[in-house]
Amino acid sequence: MYLRSELLRARPGDIRQSYVAFMRRIWQRWWSDRCAIEIREFHQLLGCLVKLRQDASFVREPAETVPFRILTIRRDGAIGTFSPELASTPSPEYGAFVLGNVVTDTPTQVAQGVAFQRLHRDIAVGRNRCREACGYFPVCGAAFQSNRFTEHGSFRATETLTCRLHRQALTDVIVDELARPVRDRRNRAPG
């Protein structure tokens, strides 16, 4: 049995509505303060939107989809990659996400191991499925691997509630807020 995401306890419509209202208010405060502090979520998505505008083929490449870009080493030397949250996620199917050990295994041995190969393949399958199915893929890139597993029990799954909130809803809020001055000017223009 795998851990289940706590987000699954909430009603999706309610949580999305609350999240959108909260993020819209944060955006408006941040924007009115002339972006005085860096808010990671806004910074990352705005960067993706700028890159997408410059290059229509742009696709975000989240660190948790690239082997060994994130490396987790546990107290006992066990090695994991893709998502640090997986280090505390039980999984008989994936051997508790232990791919090797820094004491006994070289990086090449870990990368050639059956456990790594299976995990890497399943994440790639899920990422490709997202690419085919989701209009938000360029700004997401199939992120949130730990949520994919805890919400669906599989890395081959596509959309998660986490994605619907942190990528889809947030992108909608930001695009809507960026377009608001233009809409306001049009609405005030004499008709």
C-alpha cells in the first residue's frame, strides 16, 4: 500500500475555488507592491510564459523528471532520485525507492540497476502521456512526481490535483491577471 495524498480528502471544486481566490489575492498584493519579493511560483510560471512566448516549442523540464538532477541520500547511504519526497514514501512495488547505496554502488551501477531503470521508464511514460493529453504541459513538463504516485499509485498516470492547482489554476490566474489591464482599458473606452 502506498501513502495517499491529503489533497484527495478535499472536494476538488472547493479546493480549486479557494486556491484561485488565495493566489489571486497574493498576486494582486505582490503586483501592487511592484513585485518587491520573489514568490517562487510566480517567478517560475512567468519565466515559462516568457520563454513560451519567445519560442512556441518551449517545454519546462522539471528537475524531478531528469535522472540524478535531484539526488537524495538517506542516513543509511540509500540513494534515490527524481523526487526527494519519495524517500519517505513506502512502496513495495519500487522497493521503497532505494536505487542503490553510496557505500556499495557506483553511480553507473545505480543507473544500470533494475530499480532505477523501472522508475525512470515509468516516469518517462507518464511524462509522455501528459505531453499528449494536457494543454498546460509546456509550463508544467509533468512535474510533481511524488504527487502523481501518492494520488494515483503510478508514475504513468497523468493529471493530479496538485497539477490542477499549482500549474493549471495558477497559470489561469496569472494569465488572467496579466490580461486584466487590457480588459479594463477596453471596458472604459467610449463605445
